[in-house]
Amino acid sequence: MCRALKEARCEVKVCTTNADGLEVLPVKTSQWVEFDRVETIFFSSAAGEFKYSREMAAWLNDHVSDFDIVHIHAVFNYSSLSAARACRKHAVPYIVRPLGTLDPWSMSQKRVKKKLFWRTFGKSMLENAAAVHYTTEAEQRAVETTLNTNHGAVVPLGVDLPPSHGSSSSLITPHLRTPYLLFLSRLHPKKGVEMLIEAFASVMGEERFKDWKLLIAGEGDEEYIRSLRALTRRCDMDDSIEFLGWLDGEAKAAALCDASLFVLPSHQENFGMSVVEAMSCGVPVMVSPQVNLAAAIEKTGAGWVVRVDKTSMKTALEGIIESREERQRRGEIARRLSSELSWENAATLLKQLYVRALVTN
């Protein structure tokens, strides 16, 4: 996003912490560095999800007035809170992107802590924002209806096209010569992976589908991943389901481009970047109604929208696997749909949003 904004002739700088999940990034702190081709300043933060950083808060208070506008990403952490406070104090307009954290499903997780944070800090943060940046209309409707907020604006994210459309799946699993379904995302209970494993196991109970595989790519909590592996063993699917871990670069491109179907059965997904990446490879997708791209996928016929339950997913998978021609047809539609989601378009819309915020504040 930042690199695309730079191409659109915006001067962009990133202020953040060195938090990397529960780990820390090996970066220099409290000084400007070039990180992934963007000028960035990192600050040390305390361990944990809240990302407390007294140094970052102090820097923002001293320097936020150097900027025309601030784009805050996320809600439930100290970094976002301190940024919004500094902006209000120095009359700098700011925009908040909730990242799906205000969706009703997300708000129901760790409910007490989030409710307390929302009433104490979050509601004021959004009410005083120049705009709230949603990435889909579905996300905007869900949040504004349940939390009674307004002044939202929808700007979809872009997608980086894979580096190679002719990659070989030998980059992933050298022995793999069979068609496969691909799940590629963070491994988390909200992603519906358990239901996918069970539905796939039910389909594999039929001899005609025996040559298919399910590849699961991504990282997550080690205990949770152990539970997914244990479920795979209980379903007697060790030979048909493979856990690939984190994929990036050519290996990720190979996994996406060679897949016969991409599956993301999330209980909540405010955008679904991996879905768009798969579609850009001409791969049809199967998503849950809770993936906020589902409406566009269903409307255009770029894939299938299926409820997250074992029966619905099993029935859908059987039909999808049986019809190669239909997969190819929907894959071509998916490629065309993904072409509309470019970082160039996203940057143009964001720049327009920034200008409106500056004019009205």
C-alpha cells in the first residue's frame, strides 16, 4: 500500500513498533530506516498483543504535526490509541482502518476485554476520525449496523500478481503429481480449517476422488497446529493432507498457480488477500459467506460460496472436483475479477480519500 501511494506521488512514512506477533523484529529502533522500500521508524514495545510503547507515544506527540494526515491501521492496541490521541491533540486529521477487528464475529472474541476497550477508547477513536477505511462494503455494513458508526469509506486492497505463472509444484512437494485443493492463510480457529479437513475426509471416502490432495499452507499457534494434525490422523488422512508451513516467493506462487481450487472457509474475513491472489492465477475459489469478498465472487461466478458445515462443504467439493470444465470456466472469471483489484487503483482511491479528509477537517 505504501509503495503504491509513493507511485501516486504521496510522501509516505511508516511509524510502528518492532512487534512481530509475540516476537520482535530484528530492526534498529528509534531511527529512520528503509524497510521494504519504505521509510520507516520502529519503536521498542512491550511483549503481548497490546503493543505498549512509551517511546512511540512520545515520538508521535512530538512529530505528528509534521504530517498532513495519518492513516491508522487496527484498533485494539496501544499504537493505534496513541496515534489517535496525538492526532486529536495537534488537530491532525486521521483515518482508521479496523482490519476486520470490529466485525461482529471478531467483537464476540475476548468479548469482555474488547467491550471495555471499545467503550473507553475505541468509540471515541472512530467518532473523531476523518473517515473509517473499510476494504469491502460487507465489512462497512456489518460494523456500522452493529456499532452505530458512520463516515465510512470503502477502498479495496490491491494484490501483487504472483512472480511466475508457470511455476512447478515441485517447488512445494517434489513428489506431488496429483490435483489438489489449497488452503493458504494464517492457521487460526476462525479460518474454519477443522471443518475443511472433515469435509475433505468425507469426500475422500469415495474411491473416485482418491487421487486428490489437500495442501494446508500457513503458520499459527503451535498447539493449534498440533490439534489440526491430530484431527488429520483421526480422519485417516495423513496420506491425503499435507501441512506445508509458511510459503513465500516462488514457492507461494507455485502453490497458488498449480492449485485446482482455493478454499477459505473462514468464520470471519474482512477481505481475504489470499483469495484474490489465487484468483489472479486463474484459480477458482470456494469461500464461506463470512468472507467479505463472497458477494462479488457469487455475483460474477468466480467460484463458490458455501456454508461452513460438513454436509454443505462435502456436497460442494464433490461437484467441484467432478467438473474440470466448470473449474476452468470459473477460474477465468476469477482472473478477470482480480484484475480490478490493483494497488494502482487502491492508491488512487486512497489519495482521493486523503484529499477529502484534508478539505473537510
